[in-house]
Amino acid sequence: MFDEILIAFKRELLNDVQMTIRDEFSKFKKDDENEKINSENGFLNTKEALLILKISRPTLYKLMKKGTVSYKRIGRKLLFNKKQILENLK
């Protein structure tokens, strides 16, 4: 009797872990797809802009505040024009 309860508990726990992993993976996959779409359309997210410009996040925010780097805010996400970022490098 106790063995059956333990086996049922293990199955339920394993199922919960698998569902959690699937959910987290699907969120990660959606974010990755969105980043690819933005990059292909000429927009960069904050991480990509930082990597290209080789500057820190606070420096990027200062440049944004000065108007040196233009951006668009969509919800909580910042998008940067890829062409303008590359021109700022020159």
C-alpha cells in the first residue's frame, strides 16, 4: 500500500517537473524567436546594442538621454535601429 502511494507521488512529481521545464523552455524559445525577428528587421535589443557598441549599460542610457542614440520603447522592451547604431560606431 505504502509503495503504491510512493510510486504515485513520484509519477506526479515527475510530471510536474516535466511540465515546468516545457513551460520555461517554450518561454525561452519565444523570446529567442522575437529577438531574431527584431534583428532581421533592422532592430536590436539592449544586449545586442551593448555588444556592438562595446559600452556599458549606464553609458548606453546616458547616450539615450542625450539623444545620441535613438530608440523605441515597446512595452518594457527597448529597440535600437541597427543602421544608426552601426553609424554611431564610425
